Amino acid sequence: MPGRHRPPRPGARRGRRTSRAHRGGVPAGGGRPAGPPVAGVTGPRAPWRVHAVLPRSVANGPGTRYVIWSQGCALGCPGCFNPETHPADGVGGASVRTAGEVAADVLADAAHLEGVTLTGGEPLEQPAAIAAFCAEVKARSGLGVIVLTGFARREIETDPARAAAVADADLVIAGRCGCASARSATRPASSGCPRRRGSR
């Protein structure tokens, strides 16, 4: 699943959707500026700090996939490909949307997709949004959902919120990035995040 894409410019508009999969840059999701999520909100109204989306990708899982990079990660894995997704405050153009809004975007394009890949940042640091998104997508489509997380399987299974977040996922690829002892043969180093121009 490795793939690298150029990220959007801050404030860039979402590109036109075409019948072929995009292989280039992607703008950050629309919405209000990122910040801490509203505590206690669940379901489709759960807030989700989104770093960027790529409406069509062939490099982040099997088939044509909608890819969503979450904003915020406190794990600090060495060698992470996506350090710009680490600050929870979304420096550089991230936004806060609801899980329902993001699901609606994906479902509007479902006829052209095989699935969705959630990566980051760390998706499971926003478990209410991930749980609501996965439940909505699975209930209303046949799309497969992959969640890439730095949390180990044990850390997911022993935390009720994280376990609920991945309950509707078809595949969870778990384990710290860059940690040889945690990575299995099926764990990629990273899915590669779209990079903003001028970043390294």
C-alpha cells in the first residue's frame, strides 16, 4: 500500500472528480479550522480533525479508494512519513468536519470506489468520529474500510473506544510505524500522506 502524493496548498479548492483515479495532489478537507474536538459528541455529528482527503487513489489499498488522513498523532513513531499530520491543532490547513459530512462525501462517490482507507496522523485518537464514519459507510454501501493505526492490537482491544472505532472496519493494520518488532509482513511503513508544496 505504499504511495506518495503531493499535498494540497493551504486553501486549495477540491479538484474536479473524474472517472479515472487521481494520482497527484489533494486539497485539505473543507470546514472550520482544526482544533480540539468537542468532547462527548458521538454519531454522525462527532467532530473529526481531517488533515487531507484524496477522493480517488490506487496506491492506498486494493482497487480505487477514497483516502482520509486524520489530523493529530501523539505516538511519535520514528521515521513517520506524515509528520505534518501530528499537531492536533491542524497547523497548515487541516479542518474539523463531522463524521457524517465526511461519510456523505464518500457515499456520493461510492459507485466509483472499491473502498476507503483511513490513515493519518492517528485515526484512533478520534475514536468517536472513526466509529461513526465506519458505521455509516458500512450501513449505506458495500465499500471496504481499511484503518491504518500506530496502536498495537493489544492497545486497541483493551480500550473500549478504540475497539468500537474499528468494529465496522474490514481490515485494521496495526502497529507503530518504523518499529521493526511491531511491524509484520503485512504492515507497510506508511501509506504516504499528500505533502503540501514547500514541505519535506
